[in-house]
Amino acid sequence: MSPTQVVVIVLVVLVIAAGITLAVTAARRRQLRQRFGPEYDRVVAERASRSEAEKELRERERRHAELTLTPLDPESRARYATAWEEVQLRFVDTPAEAVGDADALVSRLVAERGYPTGDFDQQAAHLSVEHARTLTRYREAHEIHLRNERGEASTEELRQAVVHYRALVADLLGGEPVAAQPPAPRRAEETETPHDVTSR
């Protein structure tokens, strides 16, 4: 075999290897995008490089696989659906308290399913593996909840938080908790403001 033929064969092998590597990388990227949805873009935007972001997402998958997740039995599902309906009804008169109750209910539900609940960011990372489609809404709801605790959230923001929490509750329960949307709070002249409610 001539030196030229050897060089050509080596080059062909390198091109094939590069093509396979690119194809595998593209397939993994596509799989991560499909699994994590908007969370994929959020993590890519936060990290120094796409490969670093994808490494973190794969690490989340690994940690998630180590969890012992428990499906809810029908009785537990019904209990959470009833609790959620009470949160929505409470929102009419006390929106600020209802948002705090919604956050607490989600924490209990997440814990009962088997997810860690100590640190919000870790909790969100674990949830992102199977509940990425509703995770952005959960992050927004939790941020409004924190502003609400500081007395900084408007009534419309509180309503939006309840809508967002509802999306995650439905996702975790595997279906809508109740048929109706959260009712609108009473007008300011009919009820207390969120600041009055939290100061009671």
C-alpha cells in the first residue's frame, strides 16, 4: 500500500469518526431539548458554554434516577385536589394567604412524591427531569410568593402565581385538580389588600 493510500484511508477514517461524533452529539442534544424543553434554554443561557449546560442536565438525569419516586394513590390524589380547591376558594378573600398556602401545598405534594424539598434550586433541578414543561411557571410562582412575603406582590401577580402553581399541581397529580380557574379576587373596595391580609 502506498503512503498516499494510507493517508487517504486515515483521512476517511477521521472524517467518518468526526461524523459519528457529531451525529451522537446532535442526538444527545436533541434528546435533552425534548426532555427539558424551556429549562434547556434557561440552563444554556446561564452557563459558560452549551457543553457545560448539557453536562449539568445529564447530571440532573443521573441524580433523578437515584430518587425513589412514589406515585400517588387515588386517596392522596383526591386529598390534594380538595386542598387545591380550598386554596382557590380562599384566594377570593385572602389572595396573599392563598399564595402562601399554594406554595406550602406544592411543597407537601413534591415531598410526598419523593422529591427533596430542602433547597428550592435543588428541588427545581430534580423536578426539571420529568416536569420541565411546568417548571418555568413554578419558578415564577415561587418568585411571586417570595415577593408576597415581603409585601411587594400585586393582586394580579398573586392571581398569576396561583395559576402557575395550579399548572405544577396538575402535572404532579396527572390531571386537573379542579375544573374551575382560580376566581378573581374581590375589588379593593370589597376586601382587604394583600398587604392588609399578610399583616393580620
